[in-house]
Amino acid sequence: MTTAAAAATVGDRTVALPGGAFVQGCWTPAPIPVTDPEDGAVVGYAAQTTVDEVSGAIGHLAASLRNEWPTWERERALGRAAAAIADRYEKFTTLIAAEGIKTVAEARDEVARCVETLRLAASASGELLGESLPFDATPRGAGKIGWYVREPLGVVGAITPYNDPLNLVAHKVAPTLLAGNGVILKPSEHTPLTALAFAEVLLEAGVPRDRIAVVCGGTDVGQAIVSDPRIAVVSFTGGPRTAESITRTAGVKKLLMELGGNNPTVVCEDADLELAADAVVDGAFGAAGQNCLSVQRVYVHAQAYDRFLDYVVTRTKRKRVGSKRAADSDIGPLVNERAAREVEHLVDRAVGDGARALSGARRHGVFYEPTVLVEVPEGSEVLTAEIFGPVVAVEPFISYAAVVASANTAGQALHAGVFTASVATAKTLSQQLHAGCVLVNATSDFRIDAMPFGGFGLTGIGREGVRHAVRELSAPKSVVLAE
Ligand code: NAD
């Protein structure tokens, strides 16, 4: 296999990249083509890291944890990295839009989010503060004093998906480093180039070369990380099937998991229906539905149902599906044709079982038209599973008790939305909907990077959101002084 230059070519622009992986403090060659999901064009090259290289990288990181890297230097490095990403705004936008699924406008938003994430991480060291121990809480504590501090956990294996190739990588790596750990990152095999450019920024900003490794490849590389006993924590963001596989091979180690959801939005009879329709259409079809916070089920009070549906369908039909690079495209491609065929299959099956499509329901290669479904039969995967495509089901409800039951039991929600003008309804539904976050007069598709982020049940384990991740990635160590 020949070794290609480490660069990504996007349109008439060449973006220099440092190498195809970063292992044991060195960049490795980049022989494996990375393609644009839209047209299959080669946009750059990455490595195919071997299982032996993964093992070597983990050993190197584990040994390096003995080297001191004080907190103030970690903060300084992450702050510099935030500034460097902001300076390279166009480069990162170009990379995300080339190897990923986002339109240029969506890619820009992600770069801005990543700057925020790094800035938040650079100022999160307060989460590492300890406390004095309350020895006078028990007679057995008499005569003792002591305290605890928060210690790093060790080498963290960070595994990330394709749909947010920069900001989700930042959410894994920055809190891990701030807490004093080492990190081996495996980005999605679909989007390694953005992660490699991100690692280059971190190194230039002052992250020691022996605190981070970036390995590239698919399942075998992920499994080599997960199964290694020297890994203290697997921090995974991805799909539920992969999560299952990780739990089977990880052995006894901490697992942090950010998984998918089938997110409901409830639109009440007193809601601002145009506001709700705008938000639902953006939340359902942004990133072509490839978003863990995507709106997938909308329950609308029967009194508002017809008007709301009319608003949603009108707005959906205005959305333009097309090339990520075209300024007037609203919805880009799915990650590959297999994923687009899966969405097609789910929609066709729902329609075969009695659902009606009021828009879309058509595939063009890797593109899928935004699809509004009604009368979806109970038990359909559209209502129970995560579709990860531009499809939303809308159905009427009459009683609040019934809508809460449907929203909570049909599928698992990472976030849930409620539209209402009533404080009392907002209060009741926010208490009763089972989700990591309930948003009032917004859909599931919103977070800021400082919020605790994650869900209950099969939507994940633990919380991200920078400060919360720093706590998950550190643990108290107590010191007790006897007389
Ligand atoms: P995926 O699960 O297919 O892949 C995610 C990562 O896991 C990739 O890097 C992949 O190579 C790796 N991987 C695959 N098999 C593995 C194995 N057996 N062991 C170890 N690693 C393995 O997910 P995807 O298709 O890239 O992303 C889509 C999913 O991610 C959706 O379900 C979405 O909801 C979820 N997601 C969740 C969040 C969140 O924060 N909750 C954010 C974005 C995406």
C-alpha cells in the first residue's frame, strides 16, 4: 500500500494535516483514503492503526501518567487550543463539511461550539477541588483530621461517532485532559481527519505528546481499546448496538456512554403553533436527522392538530435537500447509501403497515427527503427506535395523562420538548416526562455545552457537559491523619 501525503483536498483547497494517526508521540503515515459521503470523492487520508499499535499507544500513555503536568498548564493549553480553533475556523469548517454529513452552515456552528467547549474546559478546574473530611460526624472520628482531593482515573479510551466530528471529540478529550488523565481517541472511521487536525491544535497549544494518542480504524481498533485492561474508563458516544458490544468486552472498568434517543415533543392546545412548527422542522431535519437530539415523535393536542400539521408540512416542503457545499442546501446526505436505505426501509415498512407520508419518503442515492408521517401504527420502529434520518411522526393526543404515557413508553428519550403557554402545564409535563432534559417552548434539539448532558435508561450512562465530565473522569482520594 502506498503512503499518501497527509492532506485533505476540498474543492480547490488543500488542507494540510499532520499525519494519519498519532501514536506514542509520533505522527504515522496516512495510506487509507477518506471519502466524502456525498459523492465518494477522496478528501484526504488517514491511517489504519493496528491492534499492536493500539496496545503500544496505551502502554505509552499509562507510563507517561507518572510525568507531572500541573493543572495550571492544562488550563493554559486548553485555553490556547480554544483560541487556535477560533483562528482556524475556515479550516475546521471545510474539514467537517468535506468528510462529514453537515452542510457548510451546520459545520460552522459546530466549530463555534467546539471553541466554547474548550473554553469551558479551560476554566473547569474548580471541579477538582476537594473538601475536608467530617470526622466529628461520628464518635469513631475523634482525634482525626483529613481531606480528599480529586485524582485522575488513568488512561481514558474515547470513542466517537461521525455526526459531530469536532465538538463531540472536544467533549471527550478536553475534560479528560483537564482532569489529569491520558487519552487514546478513536474517532469515527468516517470522519478521522477533523480529529487529527484537532489533535494537532492540542499539541501546538501545549498538551504533552505523551498524554494523547489518536488511532484510526473501525470496530477492531475500538475493541482493542475497550478490551485493554490498562484502560481505566471507556468514554463512548455512539449507537446502542455498539454500546452493547462494548459492555460485553470491556471487563471491569468504568463505562461512560452517550447513546441515542427517540425524542418526543408535546405541543399543547395553547402553544404558539408557528413557533412550535418552526422548531420541530429544524429539530427533526437538521443534519439530515443524524443527531442524537433529533425530534422524532411529536404529540399534538387534538384541538391544534390540523393547524399544526399544516404548518409543519408547509415548512418541510420548503426545505431544500442538496449538496452540503451549496449555499442554498438545508439538508445534506446520510453518511452512506446503506444508512439511507435503512431509513427508506423503516419508512416504507411504516407506510406498508398503515402510516401516511405527507412529505418526502423518497431516497435519491445517499440523500433522503424530509418526511412527515402520520397515523403511524403503535409499535412501529418509527415510534420505538432511533431512526437517525430526516423522519418525524406526528400524532394527536387528547389527555395529558395519555400523552405522558406514550412519550415515556413508546421510545426512550434523551431530551423531550413541550410547547405550552401555561406555567402549570409546563411544570406538570417537565416533572412527568422521563428524559435527561425537558425543554419548554423548545424541542429536544437544544443544549449548551456547559449543561449536564445525558439521559436515563438505554440513552446513556453518566453525564457529559464539561464540568460534569470532569467529575466523571476523576475520583476522590482521601487522606486521613490520625493522632
Ligand atoms: P456507532 O456506534 O456506529 O459508532 C461510534 C464509534 O464506535 C465509531 O468510532 C465506531 O468505529 C466505534 N465502534 C463501532 N463498533 C465498535 C465496537 N464493537 N467496539 C468499540 N468501538 C466500536 O455510531 P455512529 O453511527 O458513528 O453514530 C450514530 C450514533 O451515535 C447514534 O445512535 C447517535 O444517537 C449517537 N450519538 C449520541 C450522542 C450523544 O451525545 N448522546 C451524540 C452523537 C451521536
